[in-house]
Amino acid sequence: MTFDAYSLKARIAPAFISVILPIMVFNHFYTSSAFARFVSDVLALKIAVNISISLVLLVFAAEAGRFISKNVFERLYFKQELWMPTTNFLLFSDRTYSDDYKLKLHKKIYSDFKVKLKTEAEEVQNELLARTKIVETMALIRKKLHGNKFLLQHNIEYGAMRNLVGGSLLGLILSLVNILFFKYASSVSMAVNISIITAILYSIILVLSRFLFDFYGVNYAKVLFREYCGK
């Protein structure tokens, strides 16, 4: 993983919020003391190992959250981009933009990539094919806009919220494990209370996940078309 602005803000930060917090609770109230006793006479080793483990966990959590968000939630809500706002907005059946604006986009797409999107009549006959054609075209548009600072900012925002949702599923599972562990295996009431709070927070994020995907997806789509038309 390269630690650029997108990785840090859209992958690492959501992973820290959603997955690392429950791990930190477990580590603070249980693992840390046990591990400290084991290497208490080798302070440098303890620090090095803790830092290494933390970095590995953070990168793993970031990748795991991203995998879940893309392959579970994004696929569930947007069906592999076929129902993403960037796809919906170019359909004639969608009323977000006027037909004139869509035709303008069609002409620019043909001029830039020699790709002809489906007409309104063709869309009515086979909407799935029309959607698939738009999805293929969006990849070309995103490549053309690579490096655009306005689109990058909204891409980071969408990626962060998407990955936060995926990470929250893991965070909820880990929080529930912490609750059971610190209630029955190693009685620590503070750890239980903190884990209940994190479980509630992750549950709220999961309940709001569709709204978050739609809200940030729409914002990203509008900026993408605005910047593309301005080029």
C-alpha cells in the first residue's frame, strides 16, 4: 500500500476508527499487560514489536475494510457500478440532469473516446446494456480526470465513508467479541462499557450505510460531470 493522500484519508483513517479501536481496547485491558510481563526486561524489543504489530494490523484492517465495503456493501447497493449515481445520471430515465445536458455529455464522450452511448429508444429496449456501456465509459472519464484536485477530494470523501462502513462491520464483530470476553472470560467492567459504546456507534454507521453511500456517491458524480464538461 502506498501512503498517499487517498490511502491515508480514505483507507487508514477509516480503518483506525472502525477496526483498530476495538483491538486497542482488547490490547489495553488484556494483551498489553500480559505481553509487558513477557518482555519487561527487553524494553527496546517491546517497543519495536508493538509498533510493528500495530502497523501490520492497521494495514490489514484497512485492506479488510476496503474489501468488505467494495465486495459486500457497494455490490449490494450499486450492483458493481451498474446503479451508481455516475451511471444513473446519464440515463434518459433519470431526471437529475436535462436531456440536453445528457446529449452534450454523449457528444463529448464520443469526441473524446469514440464511444457512442445508447439513445433513449435503445435504453428503453435494453436498460442493462445501456448501464453497462455507461460503466465502461466512466472508467475512461475517471482516467482522463486523474489528478483533478476537486474530483480527488470527493473521491477521498466517498472512499472514506465507503471504507468506514466496511470497517464498521468488522468493528462491530470485534466489539461484540470484546463484550463477551471481558464479561465472562476476564471480568473488566470498563472494557465492557467501552465496547458497548463502540458496538452502538458501528451499528449506527451500518444502519446509515445506504444513506452514506448515496449521499457521497451523488456528490462525487456531480463533481465528476462538472469537471469533465469543463475540460
